[in-house]
Amino acid sequence: MNRRTRILLPLALAGSLALAACGGNDTGQEPADSDKLRVATSTTVYADLVQQIGGDTIEVSPVIDSPAQDPHSYEATSRDKLSLSKAQLVVANGGGYDAFMDVLAQDLELPDSAVINAVDTSPVAHEDEGEHEGHERAESEHEGHNRAEAEHEGHDHEDGHTGEAEGADAHAGHDHAAYNEHIWYDLESMRLLTDEIATRLGTLRPVDAESYKNNAAALNDELRGLESRVAALQGPLESTAFAMTEPVPFHLLEDAGMTDATPEGLSESIEGGGEISPQALNEMEKLFSNDAIDVLAYNTQTESPQTERVRALAEAAQVPVIDFTETLPANTTYVSWMDTNIRALEALTS
């Protein structure tokens, strides 16, 4: 389900401009106690978490700061590069979601200690990667068993090669994405991330380390409260099937006990900016008509004629539609945003 976005970075800044513009502290260098820590994030989601932990001791700058901007189609600028060059800490999602941050970090040669990728602390990423590796091992053992049988039965080299080619083609068609990278919709992942952010900020500014730790603990208490509400939905929503225009809210819906019934390839096509196949649209319409989908999760941030058509199909079949966004709506916090999303799910049980 990973989106592979093409990022067309502008030409690197000339050396003299970079040196003149960066000024102040180099990335990863501890500032004076009177200075604010500078933090750059990929989106407002991570900017909000960092701000709540760092308070007035930090200055945080999200690369994508508009709810109208689709992160998948974002093209980094020289201004973004300058912002990262001034930061003591960079927080990104990782997992291929905000690949432009990886490119900028590599171009600036930022040390690992100056960069946090949220997927690195996410149990979702690690659990799904383990399942994926197990699947690959099983496939490899199965292919080896087939080859051994072919040799035992006296198949000639040409036949054996053909069989292997068919197996390879089938394997190549398998989706090797280890996990859904939209992990900010997984509350546990964000709770663990806040601890990592507090630790990194405390390392950069030891005088405020205890404050960062306390702020993270308070934020985690709020996140645990949200997690408890999601867990309480698992029973009432256990038999609820959902479809998504894009796989953005997947983790929240899955954590609430719901089942993904989205036709194969539909949300991936929308997310990748491609055309939905007629087969997928027809299947979606049948699922709506046959009451096989109980709710449509709709990403309002990347509406298109195709997504509007899917929504119209749901509404015609009187299937509830819940609006989700990819980044923070204006004038809200991560906690209040997730609270709104959870309330929409809780309404399904009433």
C-alpha cells in the first residue's frame, strides 16, 4: 500500500548561499540555553507533537503546513532545504511516505542522531515486516520444494526453467510493501514516538530534559485515553466492513475491529494518482448495493472526480461516509483531531 512518489528536487543551493543562510547552529549541535531548539518536520502532524513536548523552548517548522497540500505530490524546495539545514532535529514519517525528507537529509548529510523517522519506533512497522519476511520464507521453501519434485520426476531443464519463470512472475506480482506507512493513524505508534522525541530533545537541551519528559508523559496519558476508546469499539464494530478511497485511516479502522473490504487495487490507484479500473468500480458498486460494505472512509484532502464517484455510489446505497484527512485540519491538535475521528466511529454504534 506504499505510495512511491516522484520527488523532483530543485538544484542544490550554491555552497556560498548555504553557508551564508545557515548561520547559527549546525544541525545536531547543542544551542545556547537562551536559544530555542529548531525542529523541522515533514507535516503538521509531527510538528504538533513536537510542539506539545517542547513547548516554548523550541521553534518547529513543518515542511508541509497547509491542509490543502497533498503530501504525496509534494515537491521539496530550496527553502525546505534551508529549513532542514538550520534544524537541530528533524522528524519525519519515513517508510517511503515523505521520501523528500530522506532526500533532503541525505543531501545535507545529516547525522542519524539528528533525524527521527516515526516508522522506526512503530510496532506496526516491525510486526508487519516480520509477517512479510515469514511470507517470503514460506514462498521460497515452497518454490524449492517444487523444484525438488520436478527434478525427482525427471523433468528436463527447459520444463523446470519454465516452471521457475512462472513462479518468479507470480512472485513479482506480489505486493512487497511490508506495512501501511500512514502510522500516525495508529495511536500506539504515536505514543511511542512522543517518548523518542522527548529523549532526543532532552539530549540536545539537557537543562529542559525533565520538562520534555513530563510533557511527553502528559501527552501519552491523553493518547492512552484515545486508545482505550478505540479498544472499546472492537466488540461493537467487529462485524463492520469498511472501504477506503485511500488507505490513510487504515490503522485506526483496523484497531477499532473493523474489516477492510475495499476492492483490490482501488485505493492504491487513487493514492497513486491513477485511474480506477472499471472492474474495481463495478465491484465497489456491487458491494455497496449488496450491503457488503457498512461504511466508506473518505479522504477529503485528495478529492477527485473518481473519489466523488465512489462517494456518490455509497450515498446512493445509503452507506455512511466518514470524512478523514491526511494532515491536521487548521487550528486543531493531533489529540483533538483523533478525538473527532474516534467520535465518528463511535457514532456508528449508536
